[in-house]
Amino acid sequence: PHLERLLSRKASDLRRSVISLLLTQPDGAALNSARRLLESHDPQPRLAGLEMLSHMVKRDRAAGPCRTVAAAYHDRRGPVAGKEAWLVDSLLPQAPAQTRA
């Protein structure tokens, strides 16, 4: 959680480094970090959580649970825009953005 707080900042080098560190955790711990980040009211931590899920899916690390977390995030938040929408779309390719709006 201490590292996760740094993700509210926009400095790209810092964000990449913190996300990389969080992804070195075992799958369950990394997934829990992503879940906590997705609960934020600030968009920067939410984006970091989605980025973590995306990295994990691409590396076949708990891909099913990652997609489940992304789907729950979408269901809870409703339509999202910008980079959030792009990341959600990449995690849930079976449902195009137009049908989820």
C-alpha cells in the first residue's frame, strides 16, 4: 500500500517503476494491489491498476482472475473514457466499447 500511494502522481518514470515493483509480487498479491488501486477516486491509481491487470494478462499471470476484476470494475464504474476505456477494452476483448456504453 505504501508504494501504491505514489501512483496518484503523474510522473511517468515513477509510475513505471512503481508498477514494475508491484508486478514483482506473487500473482495474488499483485492482483490485490490492482484491486486496491481500482477502488481509488483518483484516476491515476485506477489507470495504474488497469495497467497492472493488462501486464499480468499479457504474461499469462492469473489472466482469468485479472479479467474478472476488470469486468467487475467496468460493471461498478459504468462507461469509462480515454485510456481507462482502452485498457478495459484490452482486458475484455469479447465486449466492444460501443456495446458496453
